Amino acid sequence: MNFPLDSVSDLPDDAKMALGAALEQMQVRDSLKMYNRLVERCFKECVEDMRSKALSAKEEQCTAKCCEKFMHVTARVGMRFQEFFTQMEQQAAAAAASAGQGK
């Protein structure tokens, strides 16, 4: 089912709250998935053996670099998505404005 974007403001307050809770739950789930991918990727890439309960200096350095790189790439992708959606919103607003002038 598709709803126009402005229909959210027309929803009753309880539906808005339910939608907000669902979105928040999705964000938490996505954050946990990202964290788990980070841990799995960096562990596989950096931890060489399981002889000690502590990481070696080399493993620790590798893990720190891996996490930093992952977070940098994730932030960069997020910025690109934000730029893309901003551009889409501007195009939609321009199209709506030109459609309104054509009437």
C-alpha cells in the first residue's frame, strides 16, 4: 500500500506514535546489525589465534584500524544518501511547483 508522504501528518496521534515506535525499533535493529557486521568483519580480519584471552598488540592495532575504517565508510555512505535524498526532495518540490503553475 502506498501513501503520499504528506499523509503522515494526517494520521491520528496514536497512529503517529505507533509509526514512530516502529521506526525506532527498525533503527535499533539496523544499528545492532551494523555493530554485529563490524565485530565479525574485524574479528575475522584481525584475530589470528585464540591462545590468549587478550589481544596481541598487532591484533589490537588491526582491530582499531578496522573499526575506524568501517565507521568512516559508514559515515561517508550516510552522507551520500543524505545528499541523494535532499536532491530528490528538491526535484520533487520543483516538479510540484511547476505542476502548480501549469494549472
